[in-house]
Amino acid sequence: MREDTFLVVGIMVLVLAVPSFLSAIREGRAPRVPAILVMIGGTLVALAIMNRPGGYQIEDIFAAFQNVFTRLKLMLSA
């Protein structure tokens, strides 16, 4: 389950890096923060893939999101 959490958080960080990168490029700034976000997100995704035997298939990614959000919902409702 830890791998699922790494994967979900990593993907979410990578998604958050996109608007930050586009904003930096549009304003003519160096995309330092997006670069750091990509490194963090990429590392989390790589850790998840390396620690899960057999890696992830596309349907496993959707199941990982469902598992992580279900666990989060249960933690918040307790």
C-alpha cells in the first residue's frame, strides 16, 4: 500500500508542476519551482514502480488512486 501512496502523490505533484511551468515560461522566469516539483514527483513515481513487484499497469494506477482515496476517506471519517 505504501507504493500506491507514493504513486498517487507523485502523479499529483507532477500534475501540479504543469501550470507552474507554463506560468514561469509565459512570464519569462526560470522554472525553478516546477523543476523541483518534477524531480520530487518523478522520484516518488520511480520509488513506487521499483518497490512494487511487476510494476504498474494502467488499470493498476486507477486502482491505486481508488485505494488511496478510500483509505484517506476512512481516516478522515474516523
